Amino acid sequence: MSDGPVSAWSGAARPGCRIGHRIEAHATLPSTNDRARELLADADGAGVVVVAELQTAGRGRRGRTWISPAGRNLTMSVALRPQLAATDAWQLGLAVALAVRGACAAIAPVGLKWPNDVVAADGRKLGGLLVETAIEGDRIAGAVAGIGINVNWRRDEMPDEIAPAATSLAEIAGGTLDRAALLGAVAAALEAELGRVEAGTSPLDAYRAACVTLGETVTAETPDGRVTGRAVDLDATGGLVLLTGHGTLVVAAGEVTLVRPAVPA
Ligand code: BTN
């Protein structure tokens, strides 16, 4: 771990709390998710938040790369030992999404694009989540909640391939935002959301209320091919229910490689 600017993150630590009692800040890491997974091997690793100013191999969903310049945004991962049955693992992704949305909503109006994107009111992407889960028998042995949020990224700094569909909290809210404060807010919200699902409260209704995908016509790339339909609901395990020309179809979050508004004919 290096010193210097990374020490600014320590003020976001939450002593005595389940999540964020320790913050491990790095100037550079390949991926905060990989470091958080390593921490799960330690007896005291659960609840530790890993943050990096720069990831050299940041990962997105479905093998994509997560691009984020040094020192502008929030790239963090939380090592978790959720008290959840393996059959409830789907709830974890929804709980993390709700937590991030809650923390960001204090700064700017944001919604959730199913399954794992945080978006601005105009649909542009502000953040993404990569939740990785290890199942042992019928329990979740450990999980890593990887969170990338565009915080102080200026439009003129965004690569051309990202700029049209991306935004940042500062672009919406103005000014320069305190990334450590946002990390603390995400950690607190995640602790609350996780506690709720562990206590048996389903995150489905809260996710439905925050989900901007419902009511939209979307195209999804699934292992069985491309499907287009109107997103009308989430099923009992968080799958997206589509009304297509051939009937109702449920797309599972783990299966989908792309969901976007359908291109008008
Ligand atoms: C996506 O939208 O595809 C998910 C992006 C998740 C990016 C975050 S940044 C912190 C953590 N470390 C990673 O390598 N990925 C996640």
C-alpha cells in the first residue's frame, strides 16, 4: 500500500461497523475485486473496503473492461460474508444496487438500469456493479461487491467510446465531490441493505421502484440469441420479465450480456 493521496480515504472508515471498519486504500491495483477476494481468506477480512485510485485491469460484467482514470472516480470493492442461503444469492446484487443508488441519490437523481447499472435521469451510465459470489454447499461462503461510480470525471476527459453514454455525479450536481464521503455513504447503505435481506426482507419491491428499465422496450443478448420485448416486471428471483411478440420470457441477470433500449425501426 502506498502513502500520500491514498491516506485521504481513511477518514471514511466506520469504526465498529460491520462494513467499512477498515479501508484499504491503494494508489494502483489490478482490480479491487481481486484484492477483496484475497481478503476473504483472512479471518478478519469480511467487511473490509478496498479502494484504488487507479485499476490497471478493472473488470466489468461479462468480461468487459472497466475504464476509470486515476484520481477522479470511486472504484471500490467490499469483502463480504453474507448470511444468506445459496438460493438467495440473487438478492445480493439487488441489495448492492439499492445501496449504491441510495448513496448517490443524496447527490443527484439516479435510477437503476437492470441488472447492474446506475444511471442518470437521462439514462446515461454513472456506475456499474460487479458482484462475485462463492457458493459452498447450500450457503454463500463469501462475496465481493465491486462498485465503480463516475464521481468527478469531466466530460472532456472521457474517452470517445464512452462519452456519449456516460456521465458523472459531478457533471450532474456540479462542483467537485468528496469521494471519501461517498465511499462512507455507500458502506453505510450497503450495511443497511444487507442487514435487511439477511433478516428476510426481499429487495424486490425496492428494486422495482428504482428500476428505470421497467416499462421500456429493450433488447437483450442471451445465450439463446437476441430478444426484444417490453420489460414489465421482475420475477421472484430478480429476472427481467419481457413481453415479446412470441409471449412472455424471463431473462436471468447472470445470463444477459446486453440490455439496452431497443433501436426504433
Ligand atoms: C459493469 O458495469 O460492467 C460493472 C463494472 C464494475 C466496476 C467495478 S470498479 C471496482 C471493482 N473492481 C473491478 O475490477 N470491477 C469493479
